[in-house]
Amino acid sequence: MSPDLPPALRQGVDALLHGVRRSGLAARSSDLSDGYRAGKASKVVIRSAEDAAAYAAARLPATYAAVARALSEADERLVDFQPTSLLDAGSGPGAAGWAATQLWGSLETAVLLDSSRIFLDLAKRLAAGGPPALAQADRRLADLTQADPWPRADLVLASYVLAELPQDKIPDVVENLWSACDGLMVVVEPGSSEGWAKIKLARDRLIALGAVLVAPCAHALPCPIQAPDWCHFVQRLPRSRDHRQAKGADRPFEDEKFIYLIAARPELALTGQAPRILAPPRQTKTAIEFKICTPAGTCSTHTVARRDKDNYPAARRLDWGDLGLGE
Ligand SMILES: C[S@@+](CC[C@H](N)C(=O)[O-])C[C@H]1O[C@@H](n2cnc3c(N)ncnc32)[C@H](O)[C@@H]1O
């Protein structure tokens, strides 16, 4: 699945920026990036429709690309999953739902939950020219830390929202979302050590609740990765002219570091577990070395020698984040 924004979403973001002074946009985007990096929540960083538009220009393309990649990894393991209903928790301007509707044309209904009216209004505006499930979505002002029962859905998304919740609330928020999940739950976070710590809290609770881990973990045993190391991946995405101007950057692409977790109800059919590549492959003169998470619950190095004519050509095509390689 492509990391590029779908044309209708790209047009929606471009329309938001029509007539906005680029110098003002770059300053606003830089303020909000600094705010998020400093650990501030959206309620502090996004105070106006202009702030939300700056988020759409500067951050939405990257959160879209990270969710698209996570969904693609899920899709590799799912056998005939055709969700019809979506719950997007902490939806912001709704990028995750756009990625889901790109992959699953079967989606007919969507509920968006967010504590920011400004973001919900922006999600509505962007979705006006989008897929029917999003254009007609039910957008609700809601606090995920409340123990409310959320509307049930085949697909539950929580993208870059755990980062904004207190650590001690995360297991219960995740449990509450899992109770609403009839099929697949997808959690995506920034690829920092803090993001990984929050994903691990979600992972522990989901395993305790009987969820089946789909990706990226190759097993449901205790995570073998030890700090100061942490698990994360990188998704490259193209930057449009507006995106570059919003970021005050020249490079035509950016690399979004992210971490994700995908869990399924046991009834969902999946292909078998396989090792996952956890870092950029290391090429030496005689071999390629892969750091892998294995179905046996270990994190280890797998080496494919250049003289291994059966496996070397395929190994050369594998990259960080991919599934593959025998143990
Ligand atoms: C960084 S934004 C991510 C938005 C979107 N999911 C994305 O991936 O682009 C975090 C979102 O979580 C929402 N949020 C934060 N705390 C929340 C809470 N307790 N309940 C509901 N939404 C919350 C914010 O309002 C914001 O829209």
C-alpha cells in the first residue's frame, strides 16, 4: 500500500492551505512539532483551526504513511478480512481512517472519537470529498480515559494517541478499546523509546485479554528486546511542495520513525508466524546479517551467506520491518 496521501485527501489538505502565508505556516508547524517533541498533548498544541491546518500540512502525511505501513503488515498475515465498520480512537483529522478505507473498500461505517472539537471539525471538512464511510462518519467528542463502552467495530484504530495519555491509564484505555473490537485492533505510536514503552503496555494487556498478535511481534512471549535498545521501524514518504514549505525543509521526502502493534480476535484467520526483521540489514563482503524477532520468542541474528545460492537473492530484497527468513 502506498505511503502517499490519496488524491482526495491531498486536495483537501491543499485546499486548507490556500491563501495561508507560507512563512506563518512554517512558524506554526515548527511550534507544534516542538510542542509534540517536548511531550505536550494536542489540547495544548492545537488551539485553533489554523494550528489544526498546520498539523494537516506538517504531520498528517507522516501519520498517514505510518498507519498505511502498519495496515500493510497486517494485511500480509490476514486471510480474507473484510471489515465493514471502523472505530478511530483519537482520530485527530482522520488520517488513519483514510488509510484503512484505502486498503479495505469493504468499510461502510465509521465512528471517530476525539477530545478535540477543532480536530473533529477538520476531519469532517477533509472527509467531505472522501470515501462514503468517512464522509458520513459519526464524529464524537469523547475522552478515551473515561470507562465508557465505545461503539463496536470490526476494525479499531488508535494512531499516535497513547502518546498523549498518562502511562497509568494506558492498560485500561486499551482494554476498553479491545472490548469494542470485533476483529482487528491497530495501535501506532512514534518510534521513540517512549512510544515503544507505551506499545509494550498495550501489548501486555492485549495478551492478557487473549488477543492474538498479528504484527510486528513474531510471538506473544515476553518481549526479548532490552533497553536501551527499543523496537521501531521507519517509513519513507514523499513531501509535497506545501509539506516542504510547512516544514521549512528542502528534502523531497522524510523518514517517519514509528512503532505499531496489531492484535486480532482469535476467530480471525491468519497465515503462520514468521521472523520479522528489526533493523536495517547489514551487508558484509560474504553475507547479509539480519536482526530478527523469532516465533520462538528470541531476538537474534540470522546470516545469509553470499554462497547460499538458494536464499541469497531473496534475502537481498528484504528490508527493515519485513517478514521473512527461515529460522
Ligand atoms: C497526535 S494526534 C494524532 C491524531 C491522529 N490519530 C493521527 O494519527 O494523525 C493525538 C490525538 O489524540 C487526541 N486525544 C488526546 N487525548 C485524548 C483523550 N483522552 N481522549 C480522546 N482523544 C484524545 C487528540 O485530541 C488528538 O486528536
